[in-house]
Amino acid sequence: MSFKSLGLSDALLKAISKKGYTTPSPIQQKAIPKILERKDVLASAQTGTGKTAGFALPILQILSEEKTLHNRPIRSLILTPTRELAAQVLQDFKDYGEFTDLRSTVVFGGVGANPQIRTLRQGVDILVATPGRLLDLHSQRALSLAKVEVLVLDEADRMLDMGFLRDIKKILALIPAKRQNLLFSATFSKEIKQLANGFLHHPVMVEATPENTTAEKVDQLVYKTNKGLKTELVIKLISEGDWKQVLIFTRTKHGANRLSEKLSKSGITSAAIHGNKSQGARTKALAGFKAGKVRVLVATDIAARGLDIPLLPHVINYELPNIAEDYVHRIGRTGRAGASGEAISIVSVDENEYVRAIEKLLGERLQSEVIEGFEPTESLKEILDKKAENKQQNQRGRDNSRNSHKTKGSNNFQRSRRK
Ligand code: AMP
């Protein structure tokens, strides 16, 4: 099947061929004709399936077929959970829309609002936004959503995970009731189904891959080891395999920083990306990684969501996520757009229950191996005892510092009394 046979205009076909795409991906083949028919669509697709072009191309086509009003009201609104995804989606709209007259922009938090307000004032046809900043700007009357015709909720499952349901409901109330709705989600929980039932009208369901299964091209492997050996094992795998571009997931922001520092110390260039980093730092880390200057990007789940890193050969789970669906998202970063990839999980005994939950979700067993010198010898009890001990130590540390503040405080008080 060709892009032309999907009914796309010459302007879009030109941009598509400039991007080097020859064949529409399965989600594009299914979603584009339905969206062009102005149907509501409920799409099951994770990052890496070509889902963004799956909605961006038909939206560009629909809007460019309509007359542009001189004040250019926002006619399509795309909501995304993270800033990175918003920036990426905008870039896709710009690339695919290069040969149309349509204007698009993005608004998200963490950066100054004034440049965004200035761009909005000039009029845009397509707005990509994260929910919080969109509502802020709306309450400042910097934008109007009264003319929105096509609404997209991208990565809707993650938006709900991040607690955006209330914001989404507020936004829905600001948009005309008569509109086309498109909902994209990698997983379909009860909550997503509820949300979909609430605002989609007779949606057409499209699926990129069967629900909750991973791309076959990803080789998945578990290495069992001790907690304390994980960093050393990661260093060994990256250096001996001479891996050039590796995305590593940790469960916590601290963990991401710590691992990134240790990798850098051992001579593997690395950067951490998580919610405590400024937008500028995250963009810089990602750019360095994409350009091949940074060999390893260590990320938390939320920060990694929606990152567009094509042809990523290696993903490592330094720790497994406690939500099995997050594993599917994580390994969706590899083996993308036809390339093969490898997803490795480094697992200590306390994570065995996560392995079982993931296997249940995938409906298959994960192959598990042990590397010589890194044999798992710890028992669950040892890990739990160690955790309890660390917790106690931290608590003692906090108590001590509180007491020393108190002492200092009372000294000051005495001093001031003596004066
Ligand atoms: P997405 O799932 O939208 O994040 O897209 C994943 C990657 O696939 C991006 O790097 C796109 O540029 C690329 N892509 C999208 N559609 C196609 C296509 N039809 N052929 C080849 N690559 C594509």
C-alpha cells in the first residue's frame, strides 16, 4: 500500500517522501482513511509504531482543505502528557506540513510563557499542548479553544497515570461539543475505556499491534544478579559489547543520577534525564544522546515517555518497573520502525514478582540468564534486611541533623538573650 492510495494530498506526499518514508505503517494504513472520513478514532498504538504521522497527516489534510479564516483560530488541539512528547509531535507537524500553508505551535510548562503567548497571538491552526500550561494560558485569555474541530489525546494512558484527568475534563468543557475526537493509547485500562466512552462518538477502533504485546523484533533477556553488582554488570555489558547508544531505565530520579555519575566515572559518557531536571537540561541531554556525543541516557519512566529516538539498539532496565505496562513502554524504545533491538533487564531477587507480572501481561516467559562472576547469591531476606537498615540509618541521620539544628537554634537564642 502506498501513501498516495490513502488519499493524501501532493503537498503531504512531497513531505513524506522528503522524510524518506515509502510505505505507511500498519497504524497509518488503518487510522488515516478513517480520520479523513471524519470519524472518531480509538487507537491502540505505542510510540514507535508511526502513530504521530497516523494522526498528523490526516489532520493536516483536513485543515488544508478548509478555508483559512484570516484570524486563524486554533482548529486542531493535540494534548500530550509530557513536554518532550509535545515538542516531538510539533516537530512532526512542522515536517509533514512543510508544503502546506498551515501554522502550528506548541505550549508547555517549565519555560517562559511570553514567547508562547506572542506566537499564539499571530494565529495558529494547530496547537500541541500539555494540559497544565494550556489551562494557564486559557485562563489568561492568551488563547481560545472555541473553534477546535479536531481533538487528539496522545498517550492517553500516561496522561491518566500522571493525574491529568481533571485537567482533561476541564479542557473538554472549553471545546465545542461538535468535533472530531482521536484517542491514542498504548494500553487500555478500565479508566481509559471510561474516558473513551465519555467523549468519543461511535469510535472506530484501530490497533497497531495486538493489545499489550510487544514488537516481535525486540529480543528480551533477563540477567539475574545481586543488587550490589548491577552497576558493574551494566558497565561490563556496555563496554564489552561496545554499545554506542544505550537507554537505561531506573525507578527513581536519585537512582538515575547515581548511575549516570558512576558510568561517567568509568569512562562511559552518560546523562540523566528526569523530572527534577530543567527543560533546558533535558533537551540538551537528549540532543547529545541523539547526536552520539552521549553514549548512555539514564531515564525515569515519566521522563522517557514519548522520546523519539529512532533505531535505538539497546534498552536496559536497571530496575524493573512495578507497573507491568511500563515495561512494555520502556522496551517500545527499541526495535523501532523496522530496526531490530535488544531489551535487557538486570534483575535482583526482590524483583522476581515484577518479572512474573510482566510475563503475565505479555503472555510469555522471559528468557533468563546468569553471567559468570555475577551470579545471584543474595536471598530476599538479606535484601529486605539491608533496606530496613538503610532506612533506619537515614532516619538516624535526619534525627541527628534535626537535633544539631535545635542545638544551634538554642545557642543563638542564648546568645541573643545575653546581648
Ligand atoms: P512514532 O510512533 O510516531 O513516535 O514514530 C516512530 C518513528 O517512526 C519516528 O521516528 C518516525 O519518524 C518514523 N516513521 C513514522 N512513519 C513512518 C513510515 N511510514 N516509514 C518509516 N518511518 C516512519
